[in-house]
Amino acid sequence: MEITALEFQRFQTFLKVASGISLADNKQYLVNNRLRPLLNEIGVDELDDLLSLIEAMPDDNLTMKVVEAMTTNETFWFRDSLHFHALEQKVVTELGEKGRISLWSAACSTGQEAFSLSLSIDKALRLINKRPTVQIVATDISEKNIDQAKQGVYTDIQLSRGLPNETKIDHFKGVRGGWQIADKHRSRVSFKSLNLINDFSDVGEFDVVFCRNVLIYFSMSTKIDILNRIAQRMKQGAYLFLSSSEQVPAEVKGLQIVRDSGCKYYRKR
């Protein structure tokens, strides 16, 4: 599929309006690679044909398929392991004194991050012999991802991406189609679809927020807006983890950087 400059600009505008995602000018190759299977599926040849189809017959399902194709990324268990080390060694130790710990996985993909949080907290609480109630809200823009995450079932290949074998043995059971995480962890996590550019004032208030590898899709102004609204959903003293390559812009107020054993995260003052 050959994409003209005008076609690409039209697609950039569509994607920005539909999802808030700002697609860089040098990403034409990504559009080509990600959308080709979808174009084949719906029987059109060119990007313009796809956009004209959406405009002529607005279809939320087709729009979501386009957004999902453009945001699908590899996901891993315990990705950026230093974050989970900090969660286990410092954050949970402190929060363990509370009767309830609330967490938000703000871009949970197919659930690996949310369940990694549950597994890490489980491990840390056993070490300090505390048993607070743990509640995790996990959101993602993709309804397809959320549907899979709710099942909690993963293939051997998916489990091989970062999950220790002993964790698989202790916390998963073999089912048709793969391995299902234990009910204890599934019951802790509430999955729902959410686009971060939309209002999320009713998502809850949290002690810990993981918002990793998603803000890179947005313009700086949108990123600042999202982070300011995330800060409003954080309790006093709560923790925010971004990906290791990201940082909170100066325009976002009330979050103080914490550097600990090679790990960087933020705390609400």
C-alpha cells in the first residue's frame, strides 16, 4: 500500500480525533504494516478508501479496530522489573499497614501488568505478614484487550515473556487454550475499557498508579492534561510509575520525583 502525504495527513487527523493519539510524520511505515491486515479483512485497497468508508457509514466497531491496530504492542510480565522491585520492597511495605490498597493499571493491554501487580503485592504482603484488601482497576483503550484480560488465560508463549516458571506453577492452572491465573488474582482486578483522553473522574482514588508506555502516543499538551487528571485520582502520598524513559513534565503539579536503587517514580505531595 502506497500512502501519499495527503492520505497520511488525513489519517493523522482521524486518529487524533478518534483516540487522542498523535502520529509522528515519520510513521507512514507503521500505518502500512499495522493496517494492511485490516484493509484485507474489510476488502479495501487504500487508506483513503478506509477513511471514506468510516466517514460515509460511521462505525464505532471499525474505528476501534483501526485504533487497536495502531496501538497494539508487545506486553510482558513484570516489565521494567525495577518498578516491581520498588513496589515490593518499599511501596507495599509502607501501604501494608492500611486496611485496603488500591491500584490502577492505566494501560493494561491484555492484563499482564495488572496481574503482575497482584502477584508482586501478594509476594510482598507474605513477607511482612500483612493482609489488607487489595483492589486493582485495570483499563485499556482496546475492548478486545479487555475481553481477553477478563479471562486471565494465556498461552505458553505469552507466559514465557517475563513470567518465572515457579510463578506459573504456583499461580496458574492449565485450561483449554492455555493457562489461567488463579481466582485469587482475577477477583482482585476489575477490567474496563477507557480512553485516557476522556473523563475518568469516576475511576476511583488510588494508592499506586502504573501508567507506562502509553503517554508516548500523545502530544505534550494531551500528556500534561492526562497526568494532571491522574494526579487528581491519586491519594495523598500515592505513587505513580511511568515507563523508565518517561518523566512528568514541569507543568504537572503536585508530584515529586523519587529515585531509589536505579528506579525512578513519583509521589503525590
